[in-house]
Amino acid sequence: MAQVLEFKLPDLGEGLTEAEIVRWLVEVGDVVAVDQPVVEVETAKAMVEVPCPYGGVVTARFGAEGTELPVGAPLLTVAVGEPTGDGPAGGAGATNAEGTRGQDPAAEGSGNVLVGYGTSQAPARRRRIRPAQPAPAAPSANGQLRTTADTRETVEPTGTADTRGSAEAAGTPQANGAADTAKAPGSTGAPSRTPGPVDGPVPVISPLVRRLARQNGLDLREMTGSGPDGLILRADVEYALRAAAAQGRTSGVASGVTGGVAGGVTAGEPLTHAARTEAPATAAVTAGGPSVTRVPLKGIRGAVADKLSRSRTEIPDATCWVDADATELMRTRAAMNAAGGPKISVLALLARICTAALARFPELNSSVDTAAREVVQYADVHLGFAAQTERGLVVPVVRDAHTRDAESLTAEFARLTEAARTGTLTPAELTGGTFTLNNYGVFGVDGSTPIINHPEAAMLGVGRIVPKPWVHEGELAVRQVVQLSLTFDHRVCDGGTAGGFLRYVADCVEQPAVLLRTL
């Protein structure tokens, strides 16, 4: 008989202990191959598609979308191996005679999930699973669940309510085995849904659009997209949210939306928002008091809160700043870009200046080992840079920034920024920084006193570059001026070192030839 193996949430690395299920990529009854991604999860650092190390038929899923699971918790079970005549091919939902579940590496699969990045090569020989025939589902507690041959939808003739939420929350294969999907429309007592503009696969490609709709409680099946062939775009979802919010204000309801359907929002459906973003989740009005919004500190928002709190608790930081004339730096960049080839970004030039400054003042490319009471100085510069995304603030890391030229830095900044926006940064790309460059000038502000990215020892902040009156060569002129600030851990150096670092950076900004003399 087919053996049922349990696949648990693997260690995603970098000290992460839990992950949130964002989207299931397989259904109960689906046939999966070795190392096929089966679920998309979100950690406090990145979104990761988790591959299954076994090949076979999915018999159960544990956890609904939006559920947080700890590392080591069951994700799904897979029936592997060919049946021995006790049931149809595939054996979906069937356990062996002893009801065994295990992680036998010799069974159908690679059996080796790497930290956050997939599995190893599958064995050269694998038994083939044939899904052509209907597959019996694992029995529920009352033994009355079955799976249809065509749709694999659960039919529950007893007329009980849909058990997906409770079954997945229960975390048992008996409850989860086949009750994972919606009930067949013709089953007794099955809940019905009024058909919307879309009946079938939802025409949406972008996972960001799906997540935005899910976080705000929008049913994409009730929407008609404005894109080609009815494709649902982000603009469609945002329009629906604005319409729903406007209707909620009109009706005077403090939390949620009531009355009718506005832009695809079902009547009475609250506008909830997951804690992965900074938007408020829900609002409530207490008797005789003001409306209150509570946003759980979880996911990326919780990780940021923990890191910033730890930084302020452990690091005795200080900040110094200086105004610099960036006119020559901007002219240098314009000349480089006019020469042809890939365009060079201002951030890349500032990064190049930072790495040169750290070579002269290595005390700032360090961290403090509090247990050993030692300052740990790093020979390599792994440069982090702050990036604001829909998911919140993230700090991707450019590895070995000191070995890159301006062109290479520009390309790497662009790649990591795009990955940050799409939520595809890996944990390795978000950790291991030794120094951070924070360009808050993109927000239209001149200065800031940023919190150090723990456990690093320093952060350089760059404000906006704007025309200002400036004394140049003894005369008043309009120049491109920028404010530079350095926040540093006072344990690793004194003010003289920090001031020397910042002055060198400012000199390179004002006269880029200074950088050439030190290379």
C-alpha cells in the first residue's frame, strides 16, 4: 500500500522560528513531483516558496492561508509509492495498514530540504504516481467525506458546515485529509456562493494583487478586471478599496463596510488588513470613547519593531552631521552617464564613497560582541541599504561592496530593489550587513537621526540634494547641497573617528577627485 509521509515546515534560516502561509500552491488530491513548490510562506524577512521533498499525492494540508506555523509544524502529507490493489492508483488520502506517517528518506522523494532554498537532487529512480483514476480521501472523524473524480471537491452528505477553517486549525490529518477544499455544489448542506463576474479561475497574475485583495477581505471572484481579457489589475483592487472606504464613511460605520456591494466588496464585509503592512487592520469604537485601531506587531512589522527596540536598548548611539556641496558629484555622474554604457545612480556613487571611507576608518565596519566584551571588525564590507516597500521597511545587503565599481553597484542596487518590491528577497539577501547606507532624501527630507541597524555599528544617512545658497570660492552662489548624517555606536569609536569618517565622505562628495587619490 501507499505510504503517507508528513512534510514539516523546514528551517528557513537566519534564526527564523515561524512563517505565515500566504498561498497554497497545491490542493488535496493533487499529484506533486519531488522538489515541487507546494506553499508560499512569508517570514519576517522574505517570501519563500517551499518545495516538498516527496513525490506523490497530497492527502492533507495543515493550516489555512494567513495562519502562522512554527518551524517543525506539519505542512502537508503525501501518499507515496504505488498501491497494492487496496484502492485506486495514486492512493490519495490513504494511509497504510498501520496508519503510519514518517519521513523515510528512502521513500519517494529527496528527503532533504535545504535551509530556505529548496531540496537536493531527487534519486535517479522514482516510482511513477498515476493520478488518472479517482482517489479516495482520508476519512474524517465521522468517516463520511469522499472525493469526486473530476474536481477533487469534498462532499459531505451529512449537511454539516464547511470545516476547512476548523479542520486546518486543528492540525490533524484526520480533520484535514480531504476537508481542505470547498464542498461540491450539489452536496447536501453545502454552502452556496452567488456567482460573480468570474466563475472559475480568477483572472489575476500578480501575487501582489492577490495579497492586497486577501489582506483587505476582497473576493476577487466578485470583481471584473479592467485589463486584457478581464485581467484584474492592482488599480482595480485599489479602486474597490477606495469605493468601499467611501461607502463606509457615508454610512457612518466606524469599522468595516455595510450595505450593498461597492467595487467588489461584499455587503457587511469588514475592511481588514494583515499586519504585514503598516495600514490599520481594524477600527473599533468604544462606548463614550474615541475610535481605536489595533495593528498586531507581527510579520515584517514585528521584526522591524523588535530590531529597532533592541538597537535602542543595547547600542549607545550618537549622531553627527554636516552639509556638503554636491554640485561636483552631480556633474561627475552626468559626465559618466554621457560617456555611454549603463547609467550610474547617485546611490552607487555614495556607496563607492562609503566603502573608501570604511577602508580608512575600519572601526565603523564592525559590531560589538556583548558576551565577550569585544569589538568585532570586519575586513569585508557588506553594505545594506534601506528600502521602503509595501510590506514595510527592509534592508537588502550588497555583498562585497568594497570590491564593486559604480556600474556593478548600480546594477546590484537595482536588482535588490526590484526583489524587495516584489517580495522575492531571500533571507540571505536581507542579513549579514556590516554597514548601512540610508537614502532618506527620497522622502523629500533633509536630515534624520536614524536608528542603527542592529548589530551593525554605524549608518550613513543622506538627505535630499537641492539647490541652496552656498559660499563657493568666496562668492555666494546657488549650489546643489546635501546634508549627511552619521549615527554610530559610541562603544566602537569616539567622536574623532566618527567625525573623520563623515568629513572624508563630505570631501569626496564635494570633490570626487579626492576619492581617486585614495584608490
